Amino acid sequence: MAETIVEVQHLRKEFDGTVAVADVSFVVERGEIVGVLGPNGAGKTTTIQVLLGLTTATAGTVRVFGRDLMKHRVEILQRSNFSSAYTGLPSNLKVRENLLIFSKIYGVKGHREKIDQVLDLFEIKHLRDKITGHLSSGESTRVNLCKALLNDPELLMLDEPTASLDPDIADKVRKLLRRIQREKGMTMIYTSHNMRDVEEVCDRVLFLHKGRIIAEGTPQQVTHKFRQKSLEDVFIRVARGGDLLGGVSE
């Protein structure tokens, strides 16, 4: 049987009476790449924040690696990592200095060799001595991805990992993430507004709307359920509201 890495049961999160996540349940198995999709306000960012232990659920349970997240947060995060195109590293440090600090935080053995390895993976070794605050947005995105792979995480959470990348580099990153998943059996949770990313990278998707999962399955299954030509068409339909489930085939 497949090993469950993430198990979320009846997750609910309220902020001052406003419901961000109403009732979300799902599991992620080892080696899966699962996309968490939805328009702005759907609850996907809050769900990721709960999984990272950055905010506490109002109700429900979250287990990662078979352990309760709130009781074993430090242990779980040592085996995980996160990258977001919208979260910057300290801007006054050189790229190699940032990666060195994070490698020590994560307890990476042979950290200098590991830093060179991840910089090579993303083809940015030439940036190692550049001040992080002087990087382009696309370069910053790739440095963040390097940071996220330093500790060879068993669970990698990615928020818009190809944002700000040109089409050529975005294609390379998608293929690289797939290769890493195959070679290391790494589990990934992936949020993106780029439906091409999701269709090419994700094994399965969870489509959120107003804090609930309204569709789950492979990208092809979700597209078929909504009787659309592509996942992007599904996204547009959900984002624009209307009769979301009317006429949907099972």
C-alpha cells in the first residue's frame, strides 16, 4: 500500500469570523505531486500556511509523516521545505551566503558541495557572488528553489514555482521538478495559477472554491468533470462563478 505523507481531515480556518477554509479533507501519498488550485480567496494559501505551521487551524486535524503537525512541528519541518516566488531571502547577502546560512539551519552535511549542486541544477552558479537584492524576479525564484532543495526534503511545498520565469526556464524547471520527483520519490504540494504547469507536472489536483474542494482527480479527470477543453477553461469557469456544478458529468 502507498504511504500517506499528508493527511488533512475537516480543516477549517477562520480569521476574525471570516471563513478562509470551510471544510477541506485530502491525503497526499509518497511520491505524488498534488496541485492545490483555485481562484483568489479559494483558501489554497491558507491551507498551505496551515501545513507549514504558520497558522493554526480553527478546527480539524493535520498529520504529516503520520504525526500530528502541532505536536511534532519541528520534527516535521526538518523533513520538509518550502519555496514561494513571493517570499524573498535576505536582500543584503550574497546568494552563496544566503544558501550557506540556510544549509546550516537545515544541518546539511557537505553544505558547500550541496550549494554548488543546487546552483548547477537551476543553471545559476554564475550568480553565487551576486547580492540577492540585486537579482531579477526570475533569478530570485530560482534561488528560492535552490534553498528549498538544500536538505533533500521528503515533502516539498511550492507556491507559484515558475512565476516570473521566461517560457524556456519555466519549461526547464517543470522538467527538473519531475526528474527530482522520479529520482528521489519526493512528495510535492504545488500551487499555481499557470495551468500549463499543473497539467505537465501534477499527478492529481484539488480544486478549491470558497474554502471547499469542489473537484479532485488527475488534471484530465477534472477537465472532463467540468466538460471543458482544458484545465485553464475550468479555472476561468470557477473564477467567474455562476452555476459551478450544474451540468457536470460524474
